Amino acid sequence: METIIINPRDKDELNFFLDLAKRLGVSAKTYEDIQDEQLLKVMEINRKTPKTDKQKVLDTLNNILNEKQEDYGK
């Protein structure tokens, strides 16, 4: 399948192209819709990972912010 990218000038033109695609019976998604779907997939995968301690997360973030190059996997 090929992909086409259209950069509309404004919201009305975007809606026109989306409506046209719908009338033609072809699939059409905005870039934002695709990003949202990808983010949701990653969130669903990560939702099933083990939970971690709040303090451990804060310590890791502090290490990163303070540029300590400690092993973040500890």
C-alpha cells in the first residue's frame, strides 16, 4: 500500500480532505491520530510491566538532572 501526505492550509481544508477520503471509501488519518495510537500502544505495553517505588523513580530523575552517570537500572 502506498501513502500520501497532504499538508492542508487550515482546518477547513483538512476537514475537506478527510471528508473526501471518507466518501471515496479510503482510510485517512491525521498525523496526530497516528501519534496518539502509537502512544496508546506503548502505554498499554508499559501498563503490564512491574510497578516501581515512587522514591526510586524520583532518585533516578534526580540522578539524570544532576548528570550523575549511575546505572539507572539499579
